Amino acid sequence: MPPFTHVRDQVVTDASSWQDAVSRHAWKVPEHYNITADIVDSWALSEEHSDRAALAVLDENDHLDEVSFGRLRELTARLGTALGELGVRRADVVSIVLTQSIEAAVSQLAAYRIGAIACPISHLYAGDALIWRLQHSQTRVVIANNEAAAAIAARRQELPDLRHIVRVDELWSLIDRADADCSPANTRAEDPALLIYTSGTTGNPKGALHAHRVALGHANVSYLLEGINETDRYYSPNDWSWIAGVGNGLLAPLGFGATVLSMGSRPFDPHATADFIDTYRPSVGYLPVSGMRQMRHVGTRLTHRYRAILTGGETLSDDLRDWCLANVTDTINNGFGQTEGNDTLGVVSGWENPPPETVGRVLPGHEAIVSDAEDAELPDGTEGQLLLREHGRPVFLLEYFKNPEATAELKKAGWIHTGDTVSRDERGYFHFAGRGDDVIKSSGYRIGPSEIETVVDAHPDVLECVVIGLPDPDRGQVVTAVVRLAPGADEALVREQLIASTRAKIGKHAYVRRVEVIDEFPKTVTGKPQRAVVRQHFS
């Protein structure tokens, strides 16, 4: 058995360069490992750290409610006992439909503690989308906000596996009545722990089933934040229902002993977020590119600066990076990942001088290639599918839950087939072109939307954009920018400028030839524009 069992022991803390970290990094995955035993109990049982804040959540009365590691251990133990009394057993699914809150964190961590599977579901889901996830996951107990709980109760007959609905306002009485004597289950690192459903923009979503070892795999957050430890305060608006929110925003910071800050149930607002950051002074965190765009648009300038932030989900343009460095943080790095396996590529500014608008190099502990349709490795500079080596990397999923066909398509010959189209330059940096089904095929060229979107997004009157291919009788598809404009923008002038700027900066083969204006983008619950819906609307 490896001698180390903690998230905090996975990274090379004194690495002087990317090459140094890559050469010395080795995943330390023990046979037995329990997420909560590591990221909560190992701190709580230390006299030095037990009273330190693990969570600090802004309540409805604008009071910051702090929970120490010692108290968090007690709460997860009590809820673990209560879940057991409700009939939850090892590998049963406990679904959690809550916003960022103490209750959401305690519910997830209690499920891990007893060896159950936590299935966080965004509070934004309703109706058939919510019921489908509860059905497919075979949820035994659901812990939900009052509105969701009422909706679930109304369709209880459609959920044959569901035994109990716990409303959030009932949760504390359940915890208070339960015994705190609940030791972590002796789970194996390979035992299932976390079930997260993909956004499902086309077809039914797939459930990515992760093992307890997924927490260890998220230790790479430390590289992307250029070091994180027990003196840090971590803040991100990302909900704890998605892999970036759960892995980067909850499991990893707690694993390194940091305090996780939260604005609670408040929706993202650039002004309120700036006030929160200035008041509670996080040192590290994650801000999505879309959130930074909104902050830039309203002229945010923080009086307190982050030491380092991580971003991702889409390409970070150079102009947005420059704005962020001037107004928000001392360091900004972008990471790349998927629900199936997070934090696999990234930029670490302190180690390198990356080229413009890259998703980064392979992070320590990972291996990646660009492949053709037959999985043969392609030379640098050629676009193909991104493949990631699976074996021994703890961040990758066990399987798609109850979907062996999709699992077989994802995992082939030891590689994770991401479906993302990328190229790699001679320095080893990857450049994102788009999802496989997002690539535009125009006049015989395969055109990735990402770099075109970067140019379009730089226009001062463009608030959001999506670049898609629309049917064209001559070219097959025509490169089209769909944009949401600032109030008062001159649409005709913006069209002219976007066509001219993309022609000059991208090239004659791939510039924007058509511009469409939209009032609001249809989005997934993670806030990403639904390209397929936009494409269908304008086709």
C-alpha cells in the first residue's frame, strides 16, 4: 500500500518548473480510501486544525456562518447515522438538490462517509429533467430544497426506488437527533462515490460515476492555483453540482485544508460578487470566463485581489486575461477538463510563458495525444481528437452509470476519447478547436469555432457569442457568429466590423461571413450556450 493517503500528498509542492513537476509527480492511490475520512476527519482530528473554518457560507441575513473542521466531522457523522437509519446502504444513491450551502456540503460528505454514492443535482433542474435523473440514478434518498421536494413528492409514483424525501428544513432536526458515532466506511479507492450527470444538450444526459479516488485526482488544482494550503480562503460561484464545483471547489480545497467560502443561494451578480470578494478576501478560487466577462462589462475593480484564480470551460481570450490581471488577481491560469475526467490540461503561469489562447499542456500525472479517426497519433500542428491516458489516473470516471455502450465508446485501448477537437504545437501546448460535433465544415476546410469566438468576443459591443456552421448551398456550411449585443449597439456596424476583424485575424478560409443577433442564448444549467439549439434556430 502506498504510504500516503491524502489529497495534500499528491502534488510536488516545491516544483521549480513544469518539467520538474512532471518528472517527479506520482499518483499515490492506496487500496482503501474514503473521501470524507481524508478531507474532513484528517484535519478535524488534528489539535492544530480542528477549530479552523472548513466552510464559511453567507446566510440569508448576510451573516457569514462558519463551520470548523471539527464541527463538520460531527455533522457528517450525525447525518451519516441518520441516512443509515433511513435505510441507506453502501453504494445506494443519495441525491442532493440544493444550492451552495452548509447543508449541501454536509449531505455530500455524509454520503461519502458511509460509502453511499452522492448525486448532486443542480437546483435549476425541474420537471422531467429532475425526475429523469432521480429515476435513472435509482435514488434511494433525496435531500432537496422545499420547492424541489414538493415537485418530487407530486410525482413520487414515478420513482419506485425512492424511499425518503428529506426537505432542507427537516434536515437539521434529522441531524440533531442522530448519534455522532459514525466512523468512515472502510471503502476502497475504487468504490463508487460520486455520480454527476452531464448537461445533456443532445439526447439524455449520461451519468459519470466516479470512485473515491476522484478527490485525489483533483489535487492538480494546487498546480493550477500555484499552491494552496490551510492558510487559504477559496471562493468560486460554481455550484457544487458540477465536476468543477465539486472537485475544484469543494473536495480539493478541503483536502488542502483551505476554507471554502460561499455566497449561499444567491445567483451570480457581478456587483454582489465583487462586494463579497472585497469583504471576505478569498486568496484563491475559480471564476468562469462568462462571469469575468460580466464583471468586466460593469467595470468591476476589486479593492482586494486574489493571489491566484483558475478559470476554464471555454478559451480565455488575451484581452480578458489582461483585464483580469489588472483588476481581479495577481495570477490567472486556465484548466481543461470534462465531467468524465477533470484537470488534465492547464496553464501554470509561474512556470511558463504560454502562447496566446491555449488550454495548456498536460498537467503532471497525465498523458495526452492528438489522434485521427483510427486512434493513430497525429503530428504537431494537425487537428484531431484529444485522447487521455486512463490507467492509474485517479480523476477519471469508473463508467457511465447503466450505460455500457457509451462507456465502451469512451474508453478504448487504455485511452479516454474526449470527443474534443484540438491541435498541439511544437512546445506541447494544446489549442482547442471545438467539440467533435461543433467543428464547422466549410468549402472543404474543418474550422474550429473557438479561436473565431475569441476574436468576436473581443469586440466591445459583444456581450456573448457562439460561432456555428449554418447550411450553405455553395460552401456546405457558412461560418456564422451569433451574438448578444450591448444595449444601444449599432447592429449594422458591428456586423461589418466582425466580418472585417475575423477576416484579418483568422484568415480568408474561416472568417465570419454571417452575423445573427440574439436577445438571450438558450443555455444549459451550467450556463453554457446550447449550440445545437442555436444552430437549429437559425438553420
